[in-house]
Amino acid sequence: MSETPEESLPFWEQPETVARFSGRDPDHRLQELVRDYPDPAATRVLDLGCAGGRNTVFLAERGFDVVAVDRSEAMLAETRTRLAGILEPDEIDRRLRRATMDHLEHIDDRSVDLIVAVGILHSAASRKEWNAALSEIARVLKPGGRLLVANHTDECDVDGHGLTRVPGDDPLYDRRSGRNFLVSAEVLDQEMDAHGLTPVVSTVTVRRETEGGGCRVTANGLYVRGPATTAEEARVLSAFTRIKARRTVIGAVALVLVIGLLFTLSFGQGPLWPIIFGSALSVPAVIYNLIWRCPACGRFLANHQGPFCGQCGVRLR
Ligand SMILES: C[S@@+](CC[C@H](N)C(=O)[O-])C[C@H]1O[C@@H](n2cnc3c(N)ncnc32)[C@H](O)[C@@H]1O
């Protein structure tokens, strides 16, 4: 039987595939995870392999600064159409990019708070592509940033036709959607670890039977990018430690002198020196706090968010 023009298109460009992925509900783990981000507008999320946009649209509707990447023109067109009612056209242009997961050059280092990589990483067709994709993820994530993953495992046989292993050492398999890199949950953790990504919760294997008589098996994980994985970050951390040490010393001396001052004022006795030194040191301590800058981006740190610089997101302690 000959193929229809639609069937001759690559799998991810076929209208039937686009419609199927577009019609799905947002990922249920993502729906939980967004509660951890109280300021969506200040939270950059990367939807890697956005397909028909179910997660991109969900995030955009909630005001997240979501950017999305996919290599399929048809999938991006669908996501674009669905975003039209939510974002202005130039904003949609900024958010969507046709790119592959191993080439995210348009995204800055350490700029993303959360990456959603649901059903995409196993699309790597070689060890080289797999490593490059994980390196890109580690590069663009902020230290402390998180990665939500669902990845088909080496037991995942969606069509029920069995898996065809590609000869060689790498865990590569040929499937209807192309050549894929399929690993168990345990191996996934090891691969992530090699790129500085640590599980936040234990990675679980989820099995579901498919209508075609097969079984969809995924490794579902949530990872965090650890601190100080590069020499630059190590430099920033040690600079910040020095700043904190100086602040602590100045603060402690100022506190002692202010207590001396209060004591003098309360009891009308004692030397005048606590007043002079207390004031002299308290003022620089206050000014020092005001001019306290992030060693990475140089911006004022008055608004740092927990352990992270509020401006560039670098981990400070
Ligand atoms: C299973 S779907 C992803 C589903 C989507 N994340 C979701 O949750 O609905 C896989 C998507 O990844 C895209 N894709 C496959 N390989 C890719 C690659 N190397 N780089 C970027 N996108 C890729 C496909 O075009 C497809 O849209």
C-alpha cells in the first residue's frame, strides 16, 4: 500500500502527530511544580521539545517567562497558533525558536530557572547528541535551577513491535519515530550526575500499557543543577565568602559599640568613646551593605533572593 502525502512527512511533522500532542493536558508534575515559583514573571522556563505546546501554553497563561524550542516546524506552528490568544506577536517570536536540544546557543549561560524536558531527551540519535544536549542543559540552567524529565527507557516499546538495538556500546534503538537513546532510571541518574545534575527526588520508572498492545515505560525525574561546577562559579563563591566575612566582622564590632553606647546613655556614665566609635563604624557598615555587589554580575545585592543573586541568579552560598 502506498503512503499518503501526510504519511511521507517525518513523524513529528505529520498533522495527526501534531494534533495528538497538542490535545494533551499539561504535564501533571509540571502542574504541581509551578507552585514552587511565587513570581512567574521573574521565572524563566525552557520548554525543550515543546511539541504542540501543551506545557508552553500552560506556563504562558500563568505569566511565566517561558521560552520554547522544538525542531519540528509543524509543532512550532501549532504552539504559535495556541499562544496567539495569550501573547503579542513579537513576544511569541521572542519565546519560540526552531532549534535542536544540543544547540541552544540563543540562550544565555545560567539564565534558566526550570527546564521542562518531557519526552525529548531520548530523541538523541547518538552518544554525541545526548552528551551535547545534557551539556547545553547544564550550561543554560542557573545554579540551583531544576530540570523536569520524562524519558523513555530501554524497556519502552510503545507499538508492541519490540525494540531494535543498534549494534555498538551505546544504548541506541531504532523506533518508528527514529533512532533513540534509551536508558533506565538508574542510568539516567548517572548520566545526569556526569553533568552536575543531582536528583531532587528519586527518579521513578512508570509503566503504562498502550492501545497498540505495547508498553510505554518512562523514567521520571527532577534534577537540580549543583553549585560551583565551573572555575568562574568557584571564584564567585569564594569572593562572596570574603564579602560575608568582612560584613560579619564590621557588624559584630558595630553591635558591641552600639550596646556600649546604649549602656552609656541609659546610665549617664562611662566614657564618650562608644558614641564616637559606634557611630563611626555603624555608618560604614550600613553603607557597606548598600554598596554590596554580586561578585558575578556586579549588581547591588540588596534584593538577593535567598542564596541566589536576584539579578543574575548565581548561587552565592
Ligand atoms: C514526545 S514529543 C515532546 C512532547 C512535549 N514535551 C510534551 O510534553 O507535550 C517530542 C518533541 O521533540 C521534538 N524533537 C525531537 N527531537 C528533537 C531535537 N533533537 N531537538 C529539539 N526537538 C526535538 C519533536 O519535534 C517533538 O515535538
